[in-house]
Amino acid sequence: RALIDESGRVAEVSVVKVEPRGLGFEEEALRHARTRRYRPATKDGVAVRVWMPITVSFRPPPKN
């Protein structure tokens, strides 16, 4: 999940669930989430911080 700030940048990020564990996916998923940009959420027309879920899926490279 990620905390998106008033400018649309990721302010905080944390791993909620990983399957399978221990293969190094956690760090790569966090790195990916930190690079994202979003349109900020608004409340009464004012940009606000909001927590949102982010799903990162990994797939093996295609076979040639």
C-alpha cells in the first residue's frame, strides 16, 4: 500500500502481502511503487493525502 501525498507522489510505501516469500520480490515491489505518480485525491476541492492499495505482479520472461 502507498500513501499518496497532495502532489501525487508516493510519500510512504509498505508491503502488505507477498507470495511466495523470500525470493526478493518485496524490495523490487517497493522500488516500483516509489516511482509511480498519481493524480492526488481531493476532498471539497482540496488535494489530500490518501492510502491506496497497489498490486505488483511479477511474471517470468517469455521463452524464445
